[in-house]
Amino acid sequence: MTTDAELELEEKKSKKRTPLEEARDLADTWEILKVLPDDAVISSGLAGVFLGIGPKTLKRLRNIKADGPPYQKVITNQKSKAMNQDVEYILGDLRKYRASILLRNTKEERERRGLSFASLSDLLEEQPYWIQTIHTKTKGGMGGGSVASSRDVIVDHVQTISEKKFKKLLTDKDADVRHLSLDEAMSIPWADEEARQPFHEAYIAVLKRSIKQSKAFQERAVLSASIP
């Protein structure tokens, strides 16, 4: 006879969980990762959390030679004709890679990490940002009580955020990684205007450049039309 505890366990196993949820199940995840040896092997899901990038971005890095961290494929079902494979990473490789991609807000580094927004299409490409839900209570409820409200704010891009903030957000139940276009990110409040500033400048620069190009094309079109 199946007990209630066993049923609950089976229910939890059946639910699909995000890498972030799996990582948070580990008490003091970053403390554990710090003491693990460099040759420790971790899953692609936890690797993405460690690097602060989404699964699609991590997969794309695997398809770009010399642009992502080294990885290895492990056959999970040798009896299957499909030969299912899992992707795993060596923790030491991830540590070196993360250290190499920490940005210092320079144009050269932004270009190296794909954060150089050069065209309108770049503004529409989704990027991973840390989002935090802020809960507040204000007076004015019925009977003189308080009214609870919440709002989402962007903390930073996952590739530019400091290690200290990253660790803090990893254990924050009200924080999560969300993929947004820069156009969307500029329409959402940020917790820190200094963190927003370089993205604001990039956004404005692309718009100004696009307007200038459009004006130049229009002038050429008018000039061409005036020539018999």
C-alpha cells in the first residue's frame, strides 16, 4: 500500500522543475560549489545557473566553437536506438569561463560577450536579466488597514551582475531570471539606475544611428527621384 509520503514524493518527481528551482533546493548552493573540487561534474542545468545564463544561450554557446565553456556528452541509455545524451560540465572549466566573462562596462568587453547592441534587430533579441519582485505595504486600506502591492524590477543583466549580487539573488525566493529584449528591459523599472545606464546609452545610440541612416536613405531617394 502506497503511503501519503510516497505519493507526495512521486508527485514532486513528476513535476518539471527549472534549473533555478533545482539549484535552490541545495542548501547554500554557492557555499557547496565553492568547496567542490575543480574536477567535479555538474549538469547543464546547474551550469547555466552558475554562469547566470539561460538554457537557450548555453545551448547556443555549445554550437559556437571557442565561444563557450568546454562540455562533455554522456550517453544515458545505451539500449535506445536514439542514444539519448546528457550534457555535463567540469566545475573548474566553468569557474575559468565565468571569471573570463565578468564585464567591466567597456565596449570591448560588451562586444566579446554579445552585449554590443548595433542594430534594431539587436534590440529585439532576448537576453537574460535578473528580475526581483518587490513587496510593499501602504496605509489606506478599508478600516485604516494596509494595502499590499508588488512590482517587478530589473536588478541587472546576468552577464554584467556582480558575483556578490548573483549569490544573493540565487537564494532569494522573489528573484528569478527572465529573458527580455532590450526594448522590453528599457520599459521596466530598474532597482539601480547605475546598472541601467550602459544599457540605456546603448539603446539610445542604436535608435539615433537608425534614424540617421533612415534620413540618409530618404535623402538619396529624393535625390534619385529628382534626376531625370
